Amino acid sequence: MPELKNGMRLYHGSYCEVAEPDLSRCAQFKDFGQGFYLTSSLEQAKSFAKLSTSKAIGRKLIQPQRFGVVSTFAYEANTELSIKDFPTAGIEWLHCVIGHRKNIYFLDAVHKLKSYDIISGKIANDDTNATIVTYLDGLYGVIGSERADTICISLLLPERLQDQFCFRTVRALSTLTFEGSKQVWL
């Protein structure tokens, strides 16, 4: 899992260019809560741009189009920001993801994370959604139990999960400089 470093290039995949991120337009129930999500993986951003475009067309949010867009940003380090990093997909990471996706679980864990400007860690993407849903259905055991957590994490294959960075505050967004965007064909 790469650490945020000064000058690091980050990517955001969507159905449109995002030159000026707006936190009020960001979805609430994502892995690390409401925020602007980026990745250090251009391939992951391209994949998400395609997925985002397909979903937006399916929900009739946009007219059909044959491309998604990857917006590129440079990160300028700010030592005053509070950053929480989950270097691996462990129990604390799992409880964070579950707590943010379903705001009835792990409320203490989610509350402790409210003060962070940026949260980074592995992404629980659509490929892992079935495992998380099964966990939430209690099929691995009681949600939050050592057994259920261990089974869920082992099935997520964390070594194959890519990274994500959630910029949760205006102060965090101010560290990003828009560099441009590129269309990716569906």
C-alpha cells in the first residue's frame, strides 16, 4: 500500500471530468465514509470510470456515452492534516468499511475516524461486495466476532486489493492540484 507522498499522482475515475471536487456531491456510504476517492493506480481509475459511466447511464443520470473519464491530481503534502492509514486489510479496516457502508455496525470505530482529513487503505470494490454482503448476512458468524472477521478477511484476498485515498475535508481537498483528464473508452 503506497503512502501519500508529496508530488504523488492520484487518479479519480468517473463518467465526467472532476476538476474541482465538491464534498457535498460525494456519496455517503462508501468504504471510508463520505469523501472524494482517489487511487494511485491508473488502471483501477480506468476500471472505475467505466463502471461509474455504466451505472450513471443505467440510472438515467446521464445520456448514453461510450467513454468514462479519469481525472488526474498531484498531491501536495500538508503536515497539519490528520491522516489515518490502513496498511493492510485487517480487522480494524474491515470494521471501518462495514461501519461506513452500513451505519448500524461498529459505530464507535466510525466515530473515532470522524476527525481524520484523509483515510487511506485497501479498496473493497465490486469484486469483493459478495463477500461483504455474506459477512453482513451473518453467514460467517456473528458480525464483529473473531471467527466472522477472520473468515471475511481471508476471503477478500487483501494482497490483491488496490489502494484508495478518501479526502474527507475541504482542507484535505486543498492539497490536490488538478492536472487534467483523459477519456477512457468503454
